[in-house]
Amino acid sequence: MIRARLLFSLLLVSPFAVHAQSDSVIANQYKPAADKLIEASLADGQGYANLAYLCDHIGKRISGSEPLERAIAWSADLMKKEGLTNVTVQPVMVPKWVRGKESGSIVAPVEKPLHMLGLGMSVGTEVGGITAEVVVVSNFEALAKLGRKGVEGKIVLYDAPYEGYGKTVMYRAAGASQAAALGAVGMLVRSITPLAMQTPHTGALQYDPKLPKIPAAAISPEDAMMLSRLYAEGQPVKVHLDMEAHMDADAQSGNVMGEIVGSEHPEEIVVLGGHIDSWDVGQGAQDDGSGIMATLAAVAEIKKLGMVPKRTIRVVFWVNEENGDAGGIAYRKMLGDKLSTQVAAIEMDGGAEAPVGYGYGSVGGRRRAVPGAAVQAAPPKLAPAEQHSLELLQQIGTLLKPIGADKVTEGGGGSDIAPMMKDGVPGLGEVTTAAHYFDWHHTEADTLDKVDPKEFRKNVASLAVMTWVLADMPEKLAGHKGVEGE
């Protein structure tokens, strides 16, 4: 989900001596360990094998579903098999949205089935569906110009060209309520993807609680463009939409976590992970099976090599990122007034294409530094402690040059670690090329074959090195705390 840019004030600075080891000295100190971790990670196939099992034997894992609960139980056992300690499942209540049967079609002036997927958290249609005239707009400004007179009783289609995920996804997220405010009875959105392959992309919407809830679905880019052409001809265009989508009672689920306990500062924790849930289409391979299996594999490599960090390393598979963020919120609540124990948080939720580095999320509250991220105002100037942390991370990044993952920039994080970041924990988002991520994001095509084993292992290597150094080095990173009104 897209969040407003956070306003921050400095919260954390290093408790270590001001004249701690220089950044370059730290990088040199950890080069032997980094080289060893990279070599081991690139040679290991267990992490990818675990991902294959998750995808092929468990599959899609939407919150509240039986496959998700099987994935949680299997993951806890897997962490134990990898030698992690303190393996637990933190109870979390999650929303249970059920898609049900659904279909859509153009019924006038031509007849044609639509390639569609209902949007997550959407309500359904009345029994038997709805048939209504369609109005096509390319943005919210065009919708507003139509006014209630032009929208009431109709289905609104947002045929917005893809201009990057962060910029275009607002039509999926807020489009239904914007249309409902003018009396629309349904909403369609052109799938948020640069690739037109007759593949619809689902994803969550957010209803305005003050407005009526109307059924909403994504359609393929090709179908959206065809409807737009028909609409431009000036004759009425009608669509039939039939959706059984509904909400059931919240369900019991959980975050899965395991640790390598630190040797000198076990109370200080470097936490890393991704989200174990997925949408109810595809296999959730890249989003985010690759993230949870790569982070576990990275920690497993540290364990296999007999390396014991000074701080505790905790890997977490958060639940319900896709349609509620309940896992990340519950994890933050669990920490309570012990938030300062989390010295750094790393999230991998951008797929396992070739890694290029990390986004340091201390400033701006940006969720993830990947191609297609939202266009935002320039962040405030870095405070001295933040600049030092960024430079330190960039020096650590030099250890990742052998795998091309050495770029560290401002802006990053992740949905699951956002509640911690908001309260001052410095966050990192692992960044990949994301060259094809939005081709199959939230679709039936998010399957194991989209994950290249060599690129997956490079992600494991990158995570292993970054996690190891942050858990072992003398210094801590600086973080920020959000303020009221964000």
C-alpha cells in the first residue's frame, strides 16, 4: 500500500564511542567473512529447493486460508531443521477475504468475456451480478469533470497508462471510493503492469469508510484499451459484472520466527524477513516466497559456517502483508517498550531478480527502493548521525561488489517493518533490478519458473553479508521517529 511521506526527528544514535572504527576499516575487517558467505551462498541449493516445495506443494497462501496455515507450520519446522533456536509462531488475527466465483463481460455494443480479477477486500455484486453502462477515465481529474451526472449508476473504468507502480497503483487503491462518491455502482481498473499479455493483476483496495462500498475488479490492459476505444466511438458501452467476493470473520494465523542468539549482546536484534502470505492466484513465488526463503537461507548459511554474531539475528515470516499488514503491526505491538532491542530491520519484498543493493529507510519513510516506486518530495537533509549511517552502509556495500549488489541509497524499508521504522528502528529494503517484477506481480503467473536459481542465490549472498555485518559490527545505525499527523 502507498503511504504518505513520513516526517521524522532524530531518535537513535550509536551508543558506542564517537571514535569507533572507521567505515573503511570495518569493511576491510569483514571482507574475509563476506567472501566466505558469498561463496557458500552461491554454491548452496537448499534455499531454492525450499522455495520450490513452498510453491509446488503448498502454493498460494492468502490470509485466512488453509494453505497459509500449512505454510506457517511447515516454515516453523523448516527453521528448526536449519538449526535456528527460539522458533515460535506469534499468534496474529488476520482478515479473511474470500474471492468466490467471479466473471465479467462486455455485453454492448459487442459481446466479449473480460480477463478480470476481483480486487482484494472488494465487496461482491448482488446475486446475478450487475449490468451497467461504462464511463472511461484516465485519471481522477477526468472523473471529477464528469461529475455525479456523468457517473451515477454507471461502472467507472480507470484506463490509466502504466507510469511506474507507485504512481499508477493509486487508481487500484482509491479508485472505487472516488467513483462511489459520484454514485458509481462498480469500478474497473486497468491492471497495474507495463506488460500487456491478457493477464489481470489483483491487489488490495482501500474503501473510504464514509462512502458506499462498490464491487471492484482489475482487467487486462488489452481489455481496458478495447473498452476505451469503444467508449470513444460515442455509443453506450455496457459491462456485466458478477462477483461473489465477501469477508468472513477474522482468522487465527501467525508470524513465524527463529534466531541465532548473539554471543555478546543477545538482547540486541537484527531482524530480517518477508511476508509468508500471498494472493490467492499463482504460487506467490516472487511475492513473497522468494523473500522469506532467501532470508532464511541467508541466516542458514551463517549457521552452517559456524559463525556466531555478537548480536542476535532473528528471521521473521510476517503474515498478512497483502491485505492488512496485521503481521507487522502485531510484531511491533509485541515489542512494546523494548523496541530499542531492534537495532536494524531488513525486508525483502521486491522479488528475487538480480540484487543491486539496499535502500536505507531512515529518511522519507519510503517503503521500498525499487524501479517504479512512488514519486515523492525530496527527503529532508540527513542529520550527521544519519549521514554517517548511510556512509557506513555504503562501505558495507563494497563487500557485495562481487555479486553486483553494492549500491546503497536513501529511501527503503518494507510494509512489514514500517511500524518499527515509524517508531525509530532503522530499516533497509533489499533492492533488485525488478526488471520483470511487475509483469507477473499479483497474477496467476507468479510461479516458481519466474525465479532464476542463480539470481536467487545472489540475493541469499547479499542478505547473508549485510545481516552478518550489522549483527557483528561495533556501531549501530541511526533511525528516526515519526511525528503526529503523518
